[in-house]
Amino acid sequence: MKNMEIDVKNIRLVILLVIFIIMCVLFAHSYGSAYSLKTEDAEVVYDTEESSAMESSSGNGSYSNHTEESFADNGTYSKHAKESSAGYDSNSNHTEESFAEDGSYADHTEAEKDEDIVLYAKFSGGVKPYEYKYYERLPGEKWKAICEYTDEQNISVKFPSEYDRVRYRIEARDASGKILHKDVSVISKTMREFSDCGTCLNYSFRYVGTPVTVYAKFRGGKTPYRYQYYYKSGNGQWSAAGGVTDSGYKVIDLSSEGEYTIRVTATDADGTKITKDMNVKCSYYMPVRNICQYSEPSLPTGCEVTALASYLGYYGFDVSKNVIADKYLPKGKLFNSNGKMYGPDPLTIFVGSPESVNSFGCYGKCIEITANRYLQSVNSHQKAKDISGKEFSELLSYIMRGKPVIVWTTMGLSQTVLTSSWQTTYGKTITWKGNEHCVVLAGYNPDRKVVYVADPMKDTASLTEYSYDLFRQRYDEQGKNAVIIE
């Protein structure tokens, strides 16, 4: 009986112990990871006990049943979100992506002349459907649309034969009006080949004793390039102008009169060689072609505009003496008022008409005005400049740099005489210097003491020689009038 009482007591103790253990486990669980859910505003709050074990940041193997995750948004949303500006309800699980360029490209980055190139438009996000527009930009020009907006995601264009590089623009517009674009460049395959791309001389004419400058311009192949420069006179032997160099710039002295050939040999890093030959004339005078003022239609007093036509021809402008006289030369007449003669100032206005034998002429500023009127009409970047007042020795510095000069002298270098007089409307007295004549100074030979001029009075295309000293004297007598074009 006593033993039974002991067993019952033991059983009770075991039951109490089990109940105690169960209560401890439940208490520990509820205390360590309590949570609350507020469904009214869809907010979820977690409150984790500080004593909860975290996984070691050093990765030493310690762990916990409550491993901490990085704090991050994982799709939180509100049931009462406002509509987005694009017109979509942000309560949706499908959020609109940003409109973006996504790898648009041309199927060629290098092309043969006139080869077809396909432009591919690749964009994503935004509001569909998309529209596409394609553009082309040639070197030195602005963007030009190839087509209007289209739904075509690719378009074929032809690489222009006359250019080495072209840029294309692939543009997309989504349904909301947003516009994005991608620019791509396509180059000619010849640009990859080792080739000359504009090697040149600074002048095709040089005055005797002045150097010529060579600019070597090559592309493609494998850099760096090495250069060797040569020169020869006429059919003579080649002479090296220094040794092999990596400089694309070379100054070569030409000491005597004659026709020279300048050679540049360029070698790329692979050993490929290219040779470019250029010609330069070394002379005491420039090849200015003379024009006769008496050739039909004749301009008997039009030496100034005839000299200008000859001068412009040297720079490649094709304009006749008569067109200059009719369209660009400012002209004015003499008139008598109360027994007194009045007229224009020949510094700025031609007195009379070049077509009349009873006219006078004009001076430097008037020809500057005339030349610039013409140059502006043909959209030239060059400008005429009145350099009147310079000593004759200063004019020779232009000659030595390969620049002719329009100068005033006398007919056949005859003596200057004073003739008619008149007043301008603003009171200036003009006394005309008779035998006035205008020519183009094209050269000078210091050894022979002569100048070379294009003389409008001469019925020849060749230059005329005059005494240096007498020519300079007549230049001074006529007021040191001179004009150049820069």
C-alpha cells in the first residue's frame, strides 16, 4: 500500500514536470517572436528580440533559427494608391518600365561605297506602340531626315560613295510622346587601308630663295608612321631632305629658279609604303595671266578693273573685266554748277566710266570696295585690303610670300603730270595725276633689277619687265596706292 502511494506521487511529479516544460516552451515562443498585423492600412510590423541570434557577418559558422535578412522592399503596395501619370493604377502587379534605348545599331560599322546598310531600332519600356524616324548626317552638314515617323523597326540606306564617314540617327517615340535616339557611325572601308588623305604643299609657287613647307597626311594601316622627304629639280636626281622622321611636317629650302618635284614616302608600322609626289615652281615671278583692257568689249580707261580681273584670275576666280565694271565698280560723273566743276573722290569712286575715253579713273580704296563686292557675291572667304601708303620695299615682301599686288604707276612708266581739278560735294579739292595707270606686280629679280607686271595696256598674256628703280619712282609719284587679296 505504501509502495502504491509512492508510485502515484511519482506519476504526479512527472505530469507536473511535463506540463511545466510545455508551458515554458509556449512562453518562450510567444515572447521571442511576437507580431501584430494591422490590416486597416496594410502595414506589417516585425519586432524581433534583441537576444535573437544572427548569422555572423564573418561567416564563422554560428547560426540561429531566426536568421536576419537584408532590409528591402519586396512589393509593398497600398489598396488606395492614386493613378499614375501614365493612366495606370499602381495597385497593379505590372509596374510600367521607363522608356529606354535598348541597343539600336547598324548592321555595318564599315562599308564599301554605295553598299546597303540596315539600321535597326531597339527600344523598351514606356508606352507602346512605338514610332521610328531615321536621320543621316554627312560631314560638315546638319542632320537630315531619311523618312518621316514609321512603325518600321529597321530601314535600309545606301552608304554614299563620295564620303568616308557618315553618321546615322535612330529615333523612337512612344505613345505618350517621349522621344529617345541612338547615333551610330559608319566609315568607308578605305579608311582602314593605309592611304594618303591630303598630303600637300603650302604653296605651288615659291619665290627664289624661300622655302616650301610639306604637310604629310596619311591614315589607316598601323601606327606609328615614319616619313622620308625628297626633292629634285626638273629631271635631276632625287635628294633627301634630311633623314627618316616621325614628323608629318617638313620645310625644304629651294635655292634656285626652276620646276621642282617634292616627294613624301610614308611607311606604317607593318612596313607598308606609300609615295606622294607634288610639284612646285620656284621663280622670281608668279604666273599671273595678263588681260588686255582693249580687248573687246574695250575699256579704254578701265585699267583698274582689268588689273583686278587679272588678279582674281590668279586666285581661280573666273570673272571678266566688263562684268566687274558694270556690276561691282562704284562710278560717278563730273558736273558743272555755277561755273565750278564738281565730282566724286577717286579714292572711293571711279570718276567717269571705264568705257569712255573721256574718263579719269580711281585709286586703291575704290578697288578694295569693288573687289569685296564681287567676293561677297560669290560667297568667298577672301577679302581685298587697301594697303596704300606702304613703301615699295614692303610690297616686295608680299611678292616673296607668293602674293601678287595691284599697284598704281603710270602708262609705260611715263612722267606723272597734274591735269584737271574739281571739288567734291563736301569741299575736298581733287587734282588728277595724269598718265595714271594700274597694273599687277607679279615678281621681282634683284640680280637684274627688274620687276614683272601684268600690264593691261599690253596685248599679251605674258608679263612685262620694267626697271625696278623707275617703277618704284612712278609708284611713289602716284601716291603709293596698292591693294591685295587675303
